[in-house]
Amino acid sequence: MQTYLDFEKPIAELEARVSELKETANSGELDLDAEIGKLEAKSAKLLRDTYSKLTPWQKAQVARHPERPHFKDYVAGLTSDFVPLAGDRSFADDPAIVGGLATIDGRKVLLLGHEKGDDTASRLKHNFGMAKPEGYRKAIRLMRLADRFGLPVVSLVDTPGAFPGVEAEERGQAEAIARSTQECLELKVPMIAVIVGEGGSGGAVAIAAANRVLMFEHAVYSVISPEGCASILWRTADKAADAAEAMKITAQDQQALGVVDRIVTEPLGGAHRDPDLAIRNLKEAIIEELKGCSALGGGELLRQRRAKYLAMT
């Protein structure tokens, strides 16, 4: 069953009415094709109009939609094979970051990213995509492996931020994030990062300091969540919408600021309405970017990446 966001309630009402009329028509009692057609056209127009003028806060809600594709969906849609590699070889395996060897359009790559989970059990297992130090140390290990064997790195970012718990701090969360970011900047192979949902703070940057940064049309990328920012500035999360506006969190804002290089189009109504189309669009973009980066030597890739991020400081 489709999950609707608060601002989608008028769309939900129209689509529910269409479903009711279709059930009645299927029973053979009445010919309602004309009425159904009118309502479907009205619903489609309302959907187009609504998504053509989303506020930053509404985009944040779309980016967090529970039915939005997750890492496992991208693995299934982007790759022809995927061999997961687990563990940081020091403490444990963190399921919030998943990575492994994969093939995209016949090309071997190292694919890694955040997994949030798509139901209660899997969300708890993956800690809602919030990685602990061992997650970032696993990412470091996998990126070094890719560098050693000349494999491009593709990372898919979808996290509200690194896990802020006491145990994470005890095991060196800040140090792990810093070293993961450093590893991204030292790679001599192409690295493509994609903000597919939420890109929250250092927990996102740690696997997104890439040669090319892509971002889905309705994804968000920020130093802190809108709620967190509002709590600091106004002492209440109720001002999250104002914070989202001020923080420039949307893909369009991030591209204008030079943080993001390319925006990937989503299906009308968001990636959750047609995950297959969203993943196909992303696959085409990744293949194009990999081809472009592959023409550059290791030294140029490293220089370009470092210059890109030094320019942001």
C-alpha cells in the first residue's frame, strides 16, 4: 500500500477515489471509464504541480520516504553480480555500511554504501544507516582493496549521520570518519559518489569525497539535519522547515554551490513511486561518469579530487 507524506494528502484522496471507482467498474455494475479518466488526469496534474514546487523541508521528507530504494535495491538494479565483503579486520562488521565487489555494465567496481533497512527488523539491524567506527574502517579497508587492484569506487550515500552513541565515541568515531575521508582523497582510481537519499554530516562525507558527486533530484545533503539545526538555533525542532530553507540542503542548491556535480532525475512523485526507473536513471549516470573519469590518470584523479574539496573549505 502506497505511503503518502503529509503534503501529499490531496493526491492521496484523489488516488483513493480512483481506486474505488475502478473497483466498482470491475464489478461490472457501471461504466465509469470517463469519470475515472478525468480523475486520473486531475491526480496526475496535481502530482506534477506539487512536485514542481517542493520546499526544502518537503524534499527532506521525500528523501526519507520509507519506500524509497535502499542499498540492496540498488545492488539488484545496478549490478549483474555482487560479492559482499564484511568486517573491518579489527573490531566487528557494521551492517550500516555494506560493500563488496560488483559488476556494472560489464565493468568491475567496488560498490559500497549505507543501508537503512526497509522494515522494523532490518532498520534495527542496520541501525537506520548510522554507521559506527567499524563501518568507516570497513569502508577504508575496501577502498584500499579497490586501489590495490585498480577498481573504480562507487559509493551510495543514504544516512542521517554517523551514529552518535557513547560506544561509537569510545571506539574513535571522529577519527574513523576523518581517516575514511582521507582515504577517499588518496585514491588513485576513479571514485563516483551518489547522494541517493539523505546525506547527513561527516557520516556522509566520509564515503563521498569523490571525483564526481551525483545527487538524486529529491535527495538532501547537509552538515546537520533540519531538526538538529532548528533545535540549536531556535531551541525547538518545530522550526525544521525554516532551517531546511536556510541550510540550502536540496540537490539544486548543492549544485549551485559546487558541492554536487550532477543531478539525477527521479520519476514524477519521487524515486519511491517507480524505483526501477529511478535505478535505471542512476545506472546510466554512473556509467557515463565512470567513462569520463577513466580517461584520467591516477595522478590527475587524485589532484582533481583534492582540489575539489580544498575549494570548499
